[in-house]
Amino acid sequence: MWHIVYLYYMKAVNLLLSLSFTILLAGCKKKNTPDPAAEPDRSSFASASVINQRLGRGINLGDTYEASWAPREADPADFQRIAASGFKHVRIPVRWELPTRSSYAAPYIIQPAFLQSVKKAVDAALKNKLHVIINMHHHDSLFKNPDGLKPMFLAQWKQIASYFKQYSDSLLFEVLNEPHDQLDADKWNLFFADALTEIRKTNPKRTVLLGVAEWGGVSALNKLVIPSDTHLILTIHYYNPFTFTHQGAEWVSGSNPWLGTKWRDTEYERQAVMNDFQAVIQLKQDKNIPIHIGEFGAYSKADIDSRVKWSRFLSRWFEQEGFSWAYWEFNSGFGVYDPVTGQFRTSLLNALTTDPMATAAPVTLVDLYSSNFSSSADGWNLYNNDASAASSLNIVSNKAQITITNPGSQNWHIQLIRPGIAIQSGKTYRVSFNAYSTGNRGLAASLMLNSAPWSLYSYADFSISTIDKSYNYVFTATASDPGAAFVFSLGNSGVLPVNLYNIRFQELQY
């Protein structure tokens, strides 16, 4: 009898061992064959706030899928380099509108081969443990004719969303890069809401990035309507001072005179950056929405020392504020990687990824001009530069009060100007002023040539509110002019009035 019991015992042991081995094999098979399109269950999608923390430091794969002059596919090895360098996500700009990629006739089919090409890039990035943002970039025909091409825009997003619907929450969608031209702020609010509705049909919990009209910066932030959706991240682009970041840029008219502009990393330059983001920080608090800086970078024609200082300060300060960010860009005109030599630009890469916040450079301020509205306009004149614009200037309680009845369609359609400001090439200056309104609105401040061709020496956009605040920016003059014009551009930003005072122009001495 004992041998029968023994046989049953051995069968039971063998069965258990067989089951254990089968389970072990199944576990190994699952572990060793990752599928980017199937990880993990879609029900486990994290909140936008958690996703934004996971994004952390990122970089744009520029001049690849969005390039109109020589579009090309991504090199899978680039994603390995990006991940190994300490970046946590990659933003992949995509130009979907090219006739070789999308039909301009209903039903506006995106070419399957192009979708497959983008998928290969997404999969390669996910394989390297990078989060991925894909967007709609350079939709120029939509910007020129938004109403006519809205069906195409929505049909494209319907296809993109459906194609990638099985992907994990490590993949994010950005609806449109830098809306501008005829796709103005009011129209953009409607377009985004409709695109989001289309995306949510197949991707109910995927994180979606919401950009801002008027080229994606802070100037139109006060016009933005944020839909009620808990899976949104607000994305902002930042290139100030523009005369520094885009000096010598071939695609920017009049940028050659800016060559030689420096960033010295003084406390006043830093304060100008912080002022630019006041409205962003306030919106983050009011709407409880995470912030992503989708683009920031300085073109390679700026000196490398200034580029390093600017990039280091911005990346560390963005992180202090809880913003995720994506530097523009990996391997082209702004790039941290040189594809010709196969080497990173180490100082720039370190500025973004490993350098700690530096101590601000010491500087002394010397007053050159300050406003004096005690009894007159002090040489300031208000101009309505277009037949569609209408405004008036009054001096009340030592302040310039501008009433606007018709804002015109461009910011230069209404300008408050004071000529006679002397600047000298190579010197660095600070512009500061106090401003407020009866609500949120934008304005721009600049120094410019006071005659045709009205060349800009400096320029900065601001978003002001009901709170009386001081605003400022810093620039290095690349030309000398004994009679430059000090200009506030107030058009194309609604009819809310503007109050200005304490306008100052100072030289920074090192």
C-alpha cells in the first residue's frame, strides 16, 4: 500500500513543480517582451499633476518631423542619448499638414506610412523610459484660414487620438503649437475645446497640453479660457529677451543688429524673467493647473557663456517653481548635441541638467531717465497708428492714464511714445515701470529707432492686472542712438484702460 501512496505523492509533487515552472516561464516571457503600446492598463492613468512631475526635464526633437524644408525621421539612437543625458521626456513636434502627409479634402486622411513613422519614434522613446509629447506643429494653412480648415484640424486629431489610444499615460498630446495670425485668442479657445472633445472620445484620461494664442507666450494668457478637465497641463513658450535668444536668427527679420547681445545673469535680468511669469504663477494657483515650459532656448549665434548662464538660471528657476520644461532643442541651431561631431556641447548640457543655481552677478544701477507726470505728459505722446484704433491720454495723479475705445488689430496700432532716449552700443540697460488696469490685459515695452525702418533695440511683452505692480526687463544695446524712442504698444489687447507711472531707464554697470 505504501508504494501506491508514494506514487500519488510523487505525481502531486511533479504537478506542483510543473505548475510553478509554467508560471515562472509566463512571468519571464511577459517581463522580457515589453510592448510600448500596451503598458500599463489605461485605467491606471495618473493625474495631470503627477504626470507633470514625471515629465521633469525634457528636450525638443526639433528640425525633424516638423521641418518643412527637409523633413526627416528620428534616429532611434538619439533617444538613447537623450535618456542617458538625464532628460526625462522628449517633445516631438510634428507637421501633419504637408500634402505628402495629409489630404486637404474630406475625410482628411493622414497617410498611414507617416503615422507609422511617428509611431516608430514614440516607441523608441518609450523603450528608453522617456515620456513623450507629440503635437501639431506649423499648421500654417490653419493659421491663415482657421474657419475653412477647422474640419481638417479636428479630423486629424480624431485620427491621431484613435491611432495612439492604446498607449500608456507616458504619451501626451499637445493640441497645437503657437496659435497665431487669424487663429486669434478668442477663436483658439473654441478650437481647443472642440479638439479636446474629439480626443476625449478615445482618450478619456490622457494628459493633454493646452497652449496660448499669440505665439504661445504670456501676452495672451489673460484671454485664455481653460476647459473644465482634470487632465490638462498649461504649456508656455519663453524666449525673452528676444533680442538675446534670437540674435542673428535667419528667419527673424532685423535680427542681425542684435548680434553681440549678452546675458550676464544679474539679479535685474533674473527679476525680469520672474516678472514675465507673474501671471503664469497666479493662474497656476487660481486654476490649480500644472505648468510645462514647452520651449525655451538661445540660438547658437549668441556667445556660449551667455547661453549657458541663461539656460542654467531658467532651468533651475523653472524647477523651483514646480514647472516641467523642454529645452529647444536637441541637435540643430539651438542644440545641446552636435550631430556632425557626435558630441554634446558639454557646458550647455550641464547647465540644463546638473549645474546648481549660480550666484547672481553683481551690478550697479545708474539712473538715466525717470518719468515725471507731476504737471505734464513729460514728452510722451499717444498715437493711434491705424484707422481702426481709437484711444486718448490723460495725466491724473502723476500717472499716465490711457483710455481705449477701439484697440485695433495689431499691438502697434496704439502706442505711447517718448523720443530722445540715448543708448550706446555694448552697454546694458534696464527698463522698468509700474502698471495696472481694471482687469487682465497685455502690453509691450520697447526701445526703437524713431524713424523708418523703426528698428527694434529691445522688446518685451507683459500681462498686467488690477494689481499695481512693477515690471522690468534688461537688454544690451547693439547699436548707438542718441534719440531712441521709448515705446509702450497697447493695441490688440481689448479696451481695458492702462495706467502707467514710475517709468525708468537705467544703465547697468559691472
